[in-house]
Amino acid sequence: MSALTRRGFLGRLGTGIAGMTMGGSTASAAEARPRSHDGLVRGSPEELGVDPGGILDFAEGLERAGFAGHGFVLLRHGRVAAEGWWEPYTPDAEQLTYSLTKSVLGTAVGFAVDEGRIRLEDRIVDALHDLLPARVSANLAAMRLRHLLTMTAGHAADPMAETRLPRSEPSTEWVRALLSVPVEHAPGTHFTYSNGAAILAAAMLHRAVGRSARNYLEPRLFAPLGIRVGYWEEFPDGVSVGSSGLALRTGDIAKFGQTYLRRGVWNGEQVVPRFWAEQATGKRIDTPARGPDESAGYGYLFWRGRHNTFRGHGALDQCSIVMPDQDAVLATTAERHGTVLDLAWRTLLPAMGAAPSVPVRRLDRKLAALRLPVARGDTSPRSCGQYCGSYVFAANELGLERITLDITRDRCTVEIVDARGSHSVVCGLGRWIESTSTLSASSVLLPGSTVAKLYRAPPETRVAASAAWPSADTLRMVWRFVETPHADTVTLGFGEDSVEVEFESSVSRRGQGTDNRPVLAGSRQR
């Protein structure tokens, strides 16, 4: 029995007897029960009125979509109805959430409004007066904080898209550049989804509260909910990147959504101000001419959705989806955009309140066996040993200087030397092995994203990797940066005394971006 199954079983054991007597218990009674180490209460799908077959269809649908998911947590009536993670991803991994960060930033603004530190009607030209361009247009002068939060600042396109500065520049220079972009429309009249607007809002917040959004939220949101922040990307001067860059566990994403479902209440206490929980998730602006789940309107850094839902939503389907009519929350970490919502509407919505269509043990078996495919091929070819050793490379745009390969019975270890130093990745042959590496994930991030522009590699990162030989002279490795939605497929093609190295990011493999890294040719070091 896997750790996931054991945890779910123990949670159900602790709630099952009480559930038999509660029947159609109220949400408040369910949420009053003792919580586990992660702050969540667990139940069974039947107890919570969810058809296990719908959850099974959801999990299998993610797999049919090319193993699009990394993990999910489904809450109903305040308790976990189901949860699962595809190996090598785990419940304790804080994963980059991309634009789900915006909804968390908006929560920080809500606290500051409640405390009288900032107002929705504050003008950008007043709050950021020292960073203004030489000529302030009438539209820029009219821009207010609420316009930034509703993506109605007036720009025809995201000003961040064309902003290019070195990562080493402080937030003030990024803000100065963003404020210099022409504002074509009167603020409040034109919806344009904008990373630049969120960065400006974060800068205003920082000045109002005197600290980063992360530090400001720690005692107000993160600590009360038991949310563990892996990291939140910051500019060199300590200002949080408001548009993206926050890493959270899947369960913590679920708790965030549950708090908004309860109008700011967590575990019986008003954590997020009620007025903000209601205003931020209501429709503040129409969002016409977009996809079906982006045409229902926008709040204060929250999307409205079909079926009277709202959500925080990051690239590649990092989601906190709140379904008030079903008293449910779905949190996902994933790697393929545009998959989760349609699948949830087709499988999970009909499952709410439906009778069981399959035995729950069938769902349990599925959730206990979730696993992403490993690298395909032979795991113990006779010829593999002859390719061990070091290979050196001429000067190249990737800065790769040397690769050293060591293969044992069940794993291969790759050492990469580049301009940043030496980095090792351990790959399981036919299985996943996780190791800690100094290798940077910068090359596999979503091209053109704010994260890609501002990413600063942490000292260490978790990498789960597998390897196999698709042919006798070719080694293929899959490196999964488990604290991001991304992976890198690295293929080594060997000659007698040479190697060619080809890279392909998970974004490019799924057709959601282009990997422009060149194929590198190296020679064996004697």
C-alpha cells in the first residue's frame, strides 16, 4: 500500500464511523473535525456525496491528455474527497504556480485595504511618482490600483511582453520601463490580461506595507492556513514579483481556494477579510472574445468561470478552482494548459451528488498507482559501458563545457560542467530517482513568460530523472524539475569517440512553445 493510500485510508478510518451517523452533515460540522498534519480533513467520496467514478474519469482523462497532471486535491464540504500525485511528484513538493500567484498577490492587497494602508482608488502616478516618464499621459494619470487588479489599466497589450531588462535590475527599473509604455485606452474601459499590471500592483503594495508580499502575508494568510511557501520570486531589491513566481504545494492551493469558498473563513476563523473575499471573486469587468472559461468575467486578480465558478489560474493549469454551487474546490498542479477545466466540467461536476458508479476501492487502486512514464528503451544494454567517461565541447551558446557519464547496474549519473560550475543529475534506469542538483531550470521555463525573464536559479533544486537506451548507441534521459511544471528530455547520441546532445523541453514537446537550444557536438576526453 502506497503512502498516499495509507494516508487516505487512515483519514477515512478516522471519519468513517462519524460519517455513518452524520448522513447529510453540514459543511461547518464537517470542517470542525480534527485536522491532519497538513491542515486538511479527509473523508471518502461516498461520504461526501461524490461518485468515485467521476474522480476516476478525471484522473484517467489527465493521462489520456498525455499525462497532463502532476497532482490534484478535490475538496467537498471542506474535506478531501480524493487526492493523487503522479510519481515522481509528491504531496510535499512546492511547485511553481505561474499566474496563480496573482490571486495570492490580490489577497495581500485585500489585507492592506482592510488595514487602511492602501486604497483601490489610489493613483499610480501618486504611489510611484518618482518612476514616472517625462511626459505623463491623461490615461496614465487616470490609472488607479483597481484598474491594475481588474486588468483594465488601459494598455492594448501586456506591457511586460516587450520589456527587456537584465535580471539584475531592481524593481524600480522594471516599473520605470512599464510606466513608459503608452496607455492607449482610458483605464477601466478595456480588458487586457497583463503581467505588467500585476508587477505595478506589487510595487504599490510594497511601498504601502514596507515589505515584500510574501513577508506581509506570512502572519496574515500563510501561517493561519499552514501554507508552506517554497519560494516567491523577488526582484534584487526584495519586491515580490506579483505576476508569477510563487511555489506552493497542491494541498496548500486547495486550502487557499477553500478559504475563498467560505468567504475568507478557515477553520472557523475569519482569515481573509470577508468583503475582500466577496469582491475579489465577483465579476468586476467583462472579458469578451476569449475562450469559454475566460469569457465569464474577471474580479480582482481572479477569473470567473462557467458554472458559477471562480479560480486562480496559472500557466499550464496550476489551478485553484472554486465551485460554490457544489461546495467544492479542485486544486491542480500540471504541465499542459487548457486540459483541467473542460475535463473537470465533464467528469467532476456530474459526480457531485451522484450515486457511486464504481466501487471506491477501484478509485483507491488507481490513485495508489499514479505514475508518469519513465524514459523508454532498454535499461541494461551490453554496450552502454563503453560510453562512460567525459566528453568536452567547443564554446557554445549554452555554455556547456563538459559532460561526464557514469553507469552502474540501476542508474546513471551525469555531471554537467557549464559557466555556472559543476552539476550532477542521477537518473534511474527504468525508474524515477530524485536527487538534489544545482542544475538550473531556466532553459525549460515557459518561453517569454515573466518567470523566464526574472528567474534566478536557487542554490539547489529537486530533480527526478529516469534514463533508458532507445537504441544501442543512444541514451535518453528525462529530467523533471519537480518544483516547476517542467521537464527536459536530453538525448545523447554516441559515435566511436563523440557525442551529440539534443535538448527538448516539456513545453516544446507539447507544442506550447519552441525549444531553440542547438544540438551540441562533443568529443571524448582522453
